[in-house]
Amino acid sequence: MSLNFSFLSRLALVYACFFAILCNAKYDPSDPDVSREIGVRFGPGSSGAFLAQNGMVTSSSFEATMAGLDVLRKGGNAFDAAVVVQFVLTVTEPYASGIGGGLFAVAYDSKEEEVFTLDGRETAPDAAEPDLFVGINGKVDKFSSRIDGGRAAGVPGTLAALAYLLDEYGTISMAEAVEPAARIAETGFIITEPFARNLAAHWRRLSKFPETQKLFSRPGGGPLQAGDICRNPELAATLRLIGREGVSVFYKGPIAQDIVATVNESKENPGAMSMADLADYKPIRREPVVSNYRGYTICGMDMPSSGGASLALMLNMLESQGAAFNGEWTAEQLHTLIDVQNLAFADRNAFMADSDFVSVPTDVLISKSYAQKRIGELKPNQGLSTPVSAGNPYKGVATTNATREESPYTTHFTIVDKNRNILSITSTLEQHFGCGLLVENRGFLLNNEMTDFNAHAKDSDGELTPNAPQGGKRPRSSMSPTIVLRDGKPVLALGSPGGSRIIGVTLNVLLNVFDRELELQEAINAPRVVARNRDPEIESPLYRDQALKESLEGMGYQLIDSQAVGSVQAIRINDSGWLEGAADPRREGLALGY
Ligand code: GLY
């Protein structure tokens, strides 16, 4: 069963390179506009963005990228490919996203020349109350007790969102869309090193969920290792059932019954999800949050994700400072970068939540005038001491710095097709392996997205915070799928996993592209500085710069040495109209085009 992983990864690379060269017959290295190295990325250490003319897929899974590319090469569009990629991710990266979770999509429809977003966020069951995470002792359960079992699961939104994309924009049937994933689930796929590491890290936690452990166990016991084959025939059957009968089988039929039973009969923290909760689930099409930064138009996700509005606020504050961030980072620039994130995070924590349930002053928060006022709080040569207070976008809003430890999990994929339709999708189960529960007989994991609500639902004045749990409400997210336009045309699409660090990660990469004018791959590889209204996290290569570190510490910052923050998957449409795909070396990733 066990195969040598380094051999397999080399094999995968050779296969990918071969495939890449075959597919890139039109690549002309003598063309000065496309003189960049052609290459593929798969895992840490590889280098070079991937160049292609027609279509491009970048995701965190080899099989998902290959399946998405296959759809594009056969004439499918980016919407078809996105649905196929998400189904394959459900199989090959089952701990990060899947049909038991939720997603946000930012899309460019090239026919209508418009950006729209789709909110496929998990939703609190109708029975959820603000005291969702209050234990029998009357106290809020500690984080490690909140994340497991049916109580943490929200009504899944991913499948409904995929169905919307396929119905409204796709060219293939649901049966065709599930088939690549079903085949992989049936025949098996190779466990990669990151998969094995994640599994080992969660193994003890998963011992509370024997069905889940069984799926990911070696025949002799213990977690699957890198090089092992994982098969999931129950998931193959589930996907084919959805393909045959449509998504109603998931939201109203036998799969819905199994979801409800799994959630409510969970030995660990049973939940209270009903058939009506599933039947009522709807993905919501929303306008993007739009902001402008030095001639670029940035389109992001609106509430219930705080991603788009927080990014807009950060970029507006930076723009109002005047100077662009070019060259190597200086201590002064990092000071600004850190505190801009801290200020925006204070506002995010205080005001941002599901705007269908609470009033969110988004228009004010993303306005240039508010940013101008807010950046006035920056102190020259001195870091703000955290937590900083929220601003005052309007009177009468309860302010709180309530925040929580959000996980580095989730996944992102980006797709561009030959007609330049674009999908930028961030998809999640929240924690790795979600709430730990595998839906009975169905082979997929359920999310624990309810933990993205404020478990401490009330502020110090006893008022409910905007992100308090409530039946039918969607928990605040940080997911920041983004599409950037220049002169009305899309030029860049990107996103990242990383919990509430996602926003800062995306900001770093955007600044590297916009201001520092780095090549896309360099912009992704460059060390990141992320602040969330607490001590800033500095990735190691920058942290090890003694002079920089001492200058920042002299300003009062307590720096955290961070190994790897986020995992960006991005595609850029360059001035020649070529596609540059880049995956993040911090985790697994593969960009391929044709
Ligand atoms: N669960 C991660 C997020 O939504 O931000």
C-alpha cells in the first residue's frame, strides 16, 4: 500500500511538466512579452509562474487542477471547471473543503462584462440561539470543546452554490460535473505529505469520530501516510446520486436525512438541525465590495465575509498616505502596514457580520473619507498598542474588540477560461476535518463553521455583538476571494486560506503586485506581515532581518516569528493577454494552463 512519496512527487512533476509542454504548444519563448520561464509548481521549493494563452487553473490539489484543466481543454468554461474542481477537492483535500461546507465565489462574467459574487456560506440552523456555545456550567465552552460535533455544524452551502453556478452559467450537466471526482473517490488517490501531516496532527481529535478515523486509517491501523492510497467509495456513490437526481437529494432527500441524523445524533456536542433548515438553504448572489487603489479596481466579497470591506479599508488608508510601497520593505513601511491592518481589524471585529441580520455600515467603512480619518490615528515612529479601539462609522453602534482564534485552514482556487470568464473561490469546512463528523454512509465531512460566530455573544455592556449566533444567520467570515480590474478589464484573480489571516495575506500580495511591481510568483513567495489587532506575525525571512526587527521592536511591537501564513492561488492576465498562474510554495499547489 505504501509508496515512496518522493518518487511519486517526482513522477507527478514529470507528468505535469510533460502535460504542460504538450498543452502549451503555442508558447513562444522568443516573444519578449512572454519571456518568463515556463514552469509548474507543485509543493515547496519549485519556482516560476505557469504561462498559458487559453485557460488556467490553480488549486491546492494536483488532481483538482488536472480535472479543471481537462474541462477547459474540452471546451467547458470556467464555471464548469470550478464545479468540477470543487467536487474533486471534496475527495482529494477532504479536510479543507467540500460539499459539507461553504464557499464564497467572486466571478467575472465576460459576456456581461460584470463582476458578481455568490455567497454559499453555511447558515445557522433555525434553532441556534446566542448561547449556542454556553455549556451546562453556564460558561462559554473553551475553543477546543466548541469545534467538535454536530453543534458546530452549519447548514452546508457549497453544493447549492455549485448548482447555481452550473445552472446559470455552465455548459455541462451535474452528472458530468461529478464524474471526475467520483472516479477518483472510487479508484483512489495518493496521500501527499501535507495531507498526511494534517491527518497526523488531528488524529487524536478524530478518535472521537470512529467513522472518520476508519476512512483515513491504514489497514493495520493508524493514520494514512504519504504515498498511501485513499479510496472513498461511499463518497463516489453520493456524488453520482447527486449527479443523477440533482441537488434536491442533498437538501430535501435521503442525504438531507443522513446529514440531520449525523448532526443531531452526534455523541460529541449533538446539534439541532432540521430537514427544514436544509430545504430552506439558498445561495445568495450579491454585489461585490468595490474599491479603488492607484488605478486598480478591487472587487471582493461583501458580508457575511469581512474580507472585501476590510481589504478596501486597508487599501484606502494606505492610498491616503500617498507614498507607494516600492523596493525592499523598510521599518517605516512595515509600521504602516501593521497598523493599517490593526485599525481595520478593530473595525471588522466591531461592525462586520451578516448584514441580512444586523446593520453594517459598509458604505462608510469603505469610503475614502473614513479611511482618511482612521489613518490619522497612526503614530509616527511608534506602533499602536493593541488592541486598538474601533472607529466610529456612525453613532450608536456597540463597539467591541471581541475576536477569536481563527484557524489557518480552508482552500482557494482560481480559474480563467478562453473567453476570460473568471472564478475566484475560497471554500472551507472551517477547521481541518470540520466538526469531525463524516455524514453516515455518505463519505463527506461536515463543517464547524458555527465557531466563526462570536461564542461570547455579548459585549461588556451585555449587548449582543453583531456576530452573535442566531438561527438563519451566516457567521462572519474572513474569506477574501478577489478579482482586480484595470480600465474595466480583469487583470488579476486571487485568494487564500488562513482564517482571519486571509485578509492580511491578500493585502500583502496585492501590495507586492500593485506597488512593488513584483512578478506574480515573487509577489506570492515574498515574506508576509500580518496583523489582526494583536501582536504582528512576521514570516521568518523578514523576522530574521535583525536591523528591521530591532527598528520595529524599538517602535514597541512584540513580533511573532511565523513560518508560513496563507496559501495563495492566483492568475494574472498580463499586458499581452497571456495567463500567468501561480501557486503558493507554503502549501501544496499546482497551476496549469493550456
Ligand atoms: N472559516 C474561515 C472563514 O470563513 O474565514
